Amino acid sequence: MLSSKPMKKAALFLLLLGFLLQTSSAVEIKALLGMNSSKYQFPSAGNALDTRARQGMSAGIGCATDLNAKIKLEINAMYKDQGVKTTLQYSPDNPVDGIYVIRSIAVPLFFKYRLKENASPYAALGPECVFVISHRLELPGQGENFDLSDNTKKFMFGYNAVLGYELPLGRWALLAEFRYNRWLGSFLADTQAAVKMESLGFILGGVIRL
């Protein structure tokens, strides 16, 4: 179960966003699809697993509104498939390849700055609420997988930094962007272990202005 304190913060976050969007006259709706390369961050090399970056997919929808001619407020709801590849040493002569897979729904909020009012590069920065759906260790060569959900927090905060380009086409637009994402704090429930998530993603999207 999620604790009441993070849930209250997430609810306040969404209520504030809803109020801001309702007071705006122009709204954009977005469809987003992309890939990400993720890895785990360990506090020291001494307790790090033998891990390698893993590629996964991300997909979602977004909603944005103009705050002025160059600054937008945007919220997304993104499904993310993240994790890492690993090699587990059951014995010196028996290494086993494994995959840690974390699936989540992320709700990032961006403040986006465009260099120009029309076709333009842009930069964005903002916080993120993450709702973890599942966390598994898969051993493809052994035909086994282990559910790690009970040892994983169900709610995390994070942040995103974005560089992108948007090309208007009348009421429509196309966009491409790079996103750097990092979770704040360890996602493991065990207070004796600390592991963070970090990823770099590439997103393509379509936009319609209502």
C-alpha cells in the first residue's frame, strides 16, 4: 500500500495542475512513443551488482498549455519499461544472465521554454510522480523469473530534463526530444540497501492544438 504522505503530495500535484489547465484558453494534446536506456545507480562500487544498461519502451499521452508566448506547462502520463541486464555468479564456473525489469506509470510535470514562437528547439525541466506496477528478475536461460514487488517501493518521486524540437503544421505539430530521468531516493523497500534509477530516452510525438 502507498503511504498517505506521498499520496497526499501526488493528489495536491494533480489538483494544482488541473486548476492551471482549466484556466487556460489554449490546450495541446500529445501522443508520445519512444525508447529508453536505463541503469541502476549504486551508492558505492562495493555493493554494486554486475549490471549493464537495458533498453525498453515508453508510451503515453500529454497535455500542455501556454503560460506565455514562449513558456508552456505540460503534464504527461507515461508507461515505462525499464531495468538493467545483469550476470549472477551462482558459482565461479556458472554465471547466469538475468534481466531486472521495472514497469511503471510516470506522471511528469514540465515547465518548457521555447527559443521561438513557431518551429523551435526547446528545453524543459520538472518533477515526476512514479507509480511502480511491477519489478521482476528474469532468468531467460533458466526459464525462471522472480517477483520482487514486495521488496520494491510502490511510489517514487523523480525529475526530468528535456531537450527537444517541435515543428508546427497548422493545428498539428511533430516533435522529437531527448529526456534524462532520475528517481530521487532508493526504490528498494529495504532501508539497508540503496539503489536509484536513471535513464535516457528518445521520444517522438504528434500534437494537436485545441
